[in-house]
Amino acid sequence: MNLSDSDFELFGLPARFSLDKEALSKAYLRLQNQTHPDRFANASAQEKRLAVQWATRINEAYKRLQNPLERAIYWCELQGEAPRAQQSQLPPALLMQQMDWREEAEDIDSPAALEELMDAVAAEKRRCLGVIAREIDEERDAKAATHTAQALMFIDKFLLELQKKLEQMEDAS
């Protein structure tokens, strides 16, 4: 076990989008048990620092692998792609859908209608998660997965905007 191991290696899991969540949780608990700083209370200052580094590394990796979008982005990065750094390359159909969603969101004046739009956007997110699972696990296509990850980043951001608008509507009523 090395601090520079990939998150997947760290947890002893295959580098895939679809993960065994139970295996991830068990590996996390095992690693936490082995490296928790409290276990090194009587150790040297260097060993304590190393324990803190390990605990931080394990927590960050676990958080990343638990989140499907973060896991996909990370996998793409391991393949040499940079979904966050590249100019957004959203498919033309999603660009059109994005404009339609934004126009619809502007015209919505009731929480119920906004929730319907949120459901439609969430359905598109689920569809994209299925696509990216295939691109990563079956096709091993990092470029395609990068484009899908960028679409998912947009969808997540848009869902947050809609959630904020919903909260504002509910606060106003």
C-alpha cells in the first residue's frame, strides 16, 4: 500500500465505474482501522504525521469513489483525460435540451412545476450515468466518458440551481 496508489488500488477494487459498494465500505473500514491517527498516539512525530496523511488520503479516496460522477471523472483522469479542464464538449442534443430546460425554468412560477422539471433533469442524469457506466466498464472509452462526465457536471450544476430556485419559492410562500 502506497500513498501514490490509485483510489481503486488503495481499496483493492477494479478500476471501473460500477463498484461493489459493500466491498468499498469494508475496505474503507479496514483501512481506517489500520491507519487511524488515534492508533499512533504514542508513536513518533513522523509516524503521527504519516498516520494523518494516510487518514486524509483514505477519506478523500473514499469520498471520491462513493460519488458516481467523481468516480467517473477520476477514472477519466487516470486515463489521461481532464474532464474538468477541457472546454465543455456537450453533445448538440444536450445543448438544445439545456436551452429548453433553462427557458422552461425561467417561466416556472410554482413549486410543483419546478419539481416536474427537476424530475425530468434527474431522469436525464440517470440516463447519462447508465451511458458512462457502459463507456467505462464495457468500452473502456475515456474520451467518450469524458464527454459524458462533462454533461453530468452540467446536469448536476443545473439541478443545484433548480433546487435553489425551489427553496426560494418555498421560502417566499
